[in-house]
Amino acid sequence: MSKIPIIILAAGASSRMGSAKQLLNWGGKTLIEHTLQTALNTISNDVIVVLGANYELIRKKITALSITILHNQEWEQGLGKSIASGVNYIMEFNPHADGVLIILADQPLIDSAYLNELIQVFNPSKNQIIATSYKNDTYGVPVLFDKGYFKELSKLKNDKGAKHLLTQNESFVKTLVPPIKNVDLDSKEDYDMLYQANFKK
């Protein structure tokens, strides 16, 4: 098994969606259950989910899974605070981790095989960052950070997440292209369109 824990960021209030998108249906499961199962099917042996808004509502759906559930009570500060919550947990309870793979709860087309590929191309203790490539020469999540970035990740606070670390350490960034177009479900229209494309054939 890999010494790369996975952090799933799922703390947001889904304001543009109009309801808790973590609980939307995705092929007979909730979106968060689907994402957690994807992570559990990888070679990682440590899956952590960071919840915030709608904590109790979501937690009830996932307590049966072999995961760690964290409650980010300062979720309104944004993605950065959720990343910091997860990384601080790893630093305390998994000190032998080689790095961390950060994924989002609203990218349902990302599969276990792609997450495994990110983990397998990673070379520990080289300050590597393995990021997902997008069009227009941009990159982002899912993203794997070497443990050398833990201290900086543990202090994040704002909604920009860890993007500045990728920019500041560009020479250490390696990018991979996912086998499918990676889509974030930010709105009800995004969800309806993607659901229709995948389950209404």
C-alpha cells in the first residue's frame, strides 16, 4: 500500500447548487459516497474527508466507511482551511506519510485508476508536486504534494487553496492529463448535464 493519504475536500455549503451537493444522487449513491469509494479503491490506505457546512447531515451518510471524518468548523474561510485541517491531522497521526493527495468531492469523473497513477509517478522526498493538467496550460486538483510542503499546507487559510504553492514551486511540478475531461459540479446546471450524460443513456 502507498504511504500517501488522500484528503477529500467536502466542507463547502454549495451555495450555487442550492442544496448540499455532497448528497446529490450519483448512480445510486450520494456524490460524497461515490468520491469516498473512488478513494478507498486506490492503493492509498488512509482516506480523510473534511466536512464543514451540513456536517451532521453528511456525516450520517458515511459513518459506515473505513475513513477519517474531520469537522472543519471554520469552513467559511475556504478551501485553504480545509486543506490545513487535513494536513495537520496527517502530521499528528500519520507522521510516516510521504505526501498527500488532495481531491474534491465534486469531480465524479475522476476514477481510482487516475488517482493511482498520480501516486505511482510520485517520487518521495524530492519536493515533487504532481498536478492535474487542464486546458489553457493550467493545472490543479487532484494534486499530490510531497511532505516537504506540509508545513506550508498546514497554515493555509483562504479560499485560493494551495494554488500559490504550485506557482511558487513550478520547477517541481509534474502534470498528468486525466483520461476524461475533468468537470467540477458547481451549479445545478452542471450537475444535471453531467448526470444526463452518464446515467440517462
